[in-house]
Amino acid sequence: MPALSMLTRVALLPHARVGPRPRMHRALPHLQVDQLPTEETVEELMDCCLGIPLVGSKQSRMASPGSHALYLSDQFAAGPPEAFIDGHEFCHLHPLPEGSIHLTLPAVLRDEVIRLRWGEPHPIAAAGILTTLMTVYAPRDRQEMETVFGLVAQSCQFAQGKLQLLGAERSLRKAP
């Protein structure tokens, strides 16, 4: 299981994602078309996500049936409004065969995820609605699963108002 030390500070992504970006369905729903994950990889990612302290799972109201929404209860959802997709949902994982992830991240981290080919802006973000929302590509193996899990963990920290950027003086906490 990946180290949960990522849950306190933003870590730089270790490297660029190898190979070309997956093909994506450009209309809604924004789904990955190729480079699909194995059942074992998706199950391991979900198990890791459910191991993040304070995180619950339920069916997402914003994604296809079978998608797992990750959310925080009211008392822990202290991040800015843009850290949430719906209610206190900060992320959802799409079911097989597709397996991609929609989550929210602050701008500086979104830019790095896009630059290193781990994901792309969600079409509604590109339209100026919920600009923090992005699609993270489904992991193809265990190493990619650990990187993707790190992004989910950072999205959770963003939703809790605890995400700090390395080298930055300010936290992304919601003002008191």
C-alpha cells in the first residue's frame, strides 16, 4: 500500500506518465476509451482510497452507476467550495472497464498533472464551470496506481483545507 505520508503535503509527481495520453470520449460523460486498467489495479486503488482517514464512499450522483464517490463528512470538509464536485464529494472513481478518476485539485497541482501527462481538464472545467475538476487517467500497473493514489490523497487534503504546496508560504486552507 502506498505511504500515507503524502496526506500532509503536496509531493511532486515522480516522473512523467510513460507513453501517449489515452484517448478520451470528448462529450459528457468524459470517459477514457483505451489504455484501460486491470480489475486488480482498480480494486487495489479503491482499497487504498478507502484507507484514507476520514473518507467515506457512496454512489456518485455526478457519475455513471457503479462509480464510487469519495467524500468527507461535514465536520471534516473544511476546504474551499471549489474542492468539491457535489456536496462533500471530492473525487469519484469510474467502474470497469474504464477506471478513470475525476477529482479536484488546486491550479498549481492541476498544471503539473497535465504537464506530466497524468490527466487532463474535465470538459466542464474547460467551459469555466468547476475549474478545479480534472480527469486523471486510469492506472495501468501498480506503479501508476501509487501515483494516482497520491493524487486522490492530495485531492482529499484539498477538500479538508489542509493541502500545502512545497516551496509555498501559504496553505490552501479556507479562511476562518
